[in-house]
Amino acid sequence: MSNRTLTRRALGAVSLAALAFATAPAQAQTCTITIGIIISQTGPMASIGAQMAKSAQFSVKQINDAGGVNGCALKGDLRDDQTQPSVAVDQAKQLVDISRVPVLVGAITSASSLAMLTSVTVPSKIVQITPASSSPTFTTLAKEGKTEGRFFRTFPSDALGAVAAAKVAYDHVFKKPVIVYVNNDYGVNLAKEFQAAFAKLGGKPTQAIPYNPSQASYAPEVSKALQGDPEGLYMIGTPGDGTTFVRTWISQGGKQKFLFSDGMLSDKFFGDIGAKFLGDAWGTRSSGLKSDTREAWQKEYDAVNGAGSSPALAVDRVYDATPIAALAIQIAGSTKPDEIRAAVRKVQDEKGEVVGADLASLKKAFALAKAKKPIRYVGVLGPIAFDQWGDITGPFLVMKVNAQGKIAPTGTVLAKEEIDKLMK
């Protein structure tokens, strides 16, 4: 990406890992609107976060090339939470208290997003859109009125994802796995929801074992997991921990049948394990189906970020989260958080003119919003819409590691209607 289109500056003492970026629009602007973007670029989620950070940068570039927001250039102040909730809170506070951002896009992990929500978003009365956090806790908090309608996500709840994972496990992988899950809000909830859905289908896990993140060794946990002769391993965790755990599982003779949670579906993770061990490794991914706007976006994205980079996990979700935030600011006509909160759902007005995610479509979207005409943003993910709790639904793709050690769709799609039926 050229210096003309992207400027980065170190944030010094604020955060050595932080990056700030602003992309010059097609016509020079005399003002700047800043949003905060918190993405893990180090720590256990680094391999996924690095690609998501690129997508966030690309999204800001596209928005500015489309003319900016309310006559101003959009700046995305990108921060690294190091995959740690405490760091996520510190970065969010700096963005709100110092940069005065009205919107936060992030974080990746549910633990970090939850910490941001309760410690910064709600107390500061701003808006938060996460592109990757899937814990059902967010839905519970929304139903209790504790999010104040300020929280949205472009990633479905684990209440849906667990059902999809259970269906794939039972139909394609195993009937008697061991479940190993990271001992945090994300892992606990996904394991619980998976077990309930798996039991309805007739599956019987040997046991469910929590693990603590970032350990040097998982030999004791693996030894325990192998008890009961499981048919394979369903792991809910992160690529960093997964590499250590799965290598130990294989070395101790664990059966090489795997199901991995969506947050682990990283080609680097699979490369670190080795394709020869992953001939029967599966996963699910909530993703948009093929569409003209998705294909147009993929061409533009890959041209900037490298051929074949657009399918990386959650890059589509952080991309869509950013235009949703920017279009909400455009529709609100201000940077007042309460007005932006009210405008978020107007970005997806069912009666509005359909607009897509590629550059030409974004130009049209901002022009319509500027003219106070209703729009329906159908982005890379397709025709998603936020429900009253800020959640989305959608289809799930069945994924499998191929002979080259890459995670790829099998061609099977679990439709929304099928997931809804299994949830009853």
C-alpha cells in the first residue's frame, strides 16, 4: 500500500505496538473523523489479527477513496490489545479519553470485547462493533439492558456456531470426541452450547476439559484428554495454544481426527502442525455466500493485499464493520455517539436502496446517505441485519483442511433455517 494512500505513525509511550492510519480521500479534506480500531496483532491471536488489521486498513482506504465521511477524511486509529483484556481496556480508554472517538471497532476475543464493553463502551456512552467476538454473554447482557443498545457484532453468537459445529462433528467427524476448551468466557460458553446441541444429535463426548491459555506445556491436559479412548479432539481455543496442544496430542498417540473452533482456522496454525497430520481436520465458518459484491470486493482486496488473501478468517467481518460504522456517522450527520447508535440500523434499512462493499458501491452508498436517502448495505457478508440485541444470523460453511494444509470450504453449506431448526 503506497505512502500516498496510507500513513502510519508510531504512538510512542501510548503503545509501542499501536499503529495509526489515515488514508487520503480522492479529494483533499480539511477535517478528520477518527474511529478506534482494536485488533490483536501480538499474542495468541496474532496470526489471525494480522490479516484483520490489513482488512481494517483497506476498509478505511476504500471509504476515503469513496469521498470520506460527512466531508471529512476518515482516520482509523489502530491499536494492538496483545490478546489481553486489560490491554484492550487501556487502549480503548486512550482512544475515548484522548482521541475522543465515538465508535470502537473491536476486539477479536470475547474476553477483550467484554472488558471493553463493560469498562469503556457503556460508561463512556459510545458505540462498539466487534467483528469476531462470539460469546452468548453479549446477548444476555443486551437482553438485561446492560449494553444500552451500544453493542453490535458482525460475527454470530456461539449459540448458533455451536449448533453448526455439533452438526459437522456428528455428520462428518466423530460421535465420541473429547472436548478441550480455553478457560474463559468464550471457551466455557461454546463448550456448553456444543455439548447441548451434540447431545440432541446423539453424540456423547468422553469428557470436557478446560485449559489455561499461554502455557509452555499442555502434557498433563493431553494425558487427561486421552482417557476414555476418544475418537478424536474438538478443540476450542487459539492458534498459539492450539499448536502446543495438538503437537502434544499427536506425539502422545491421540487419534488424528479433529474439529477446531472458528477462531483456530488459520493456515499458519495448520502449517505449524503439518498437513500430514491433518487429513481429517474440520471446522465451520460463518461466512457470506457468493455474490457479485463479494467477488468485486475480493478482486480489489487481493490486488492490494496479495492474491488469495481475502478468504482469511474474519477479514470480511472487520471490513464490513468499518463501513457500517462510517455510514452510521454519515447518516447521523454528526459524531455524537447517541445519534450514531440510532443510525447503525439505518445502514441496513430493508426499504433502502441496496448498496455493496466494493469501491463503486461505497461511493454510491455515501452519496445516497449524504442525500438523506435510505440505504441497505449488503456487504461482503451478504444481507445481514442486526436484531434487537445487536446480533446477526447467517449460513455456516463446512470447512476441511486440504492436501496442501489449507483450510477450505467443502462445498456444503448449513443454511440458517437448518441451524434454527436444530436450536429448537
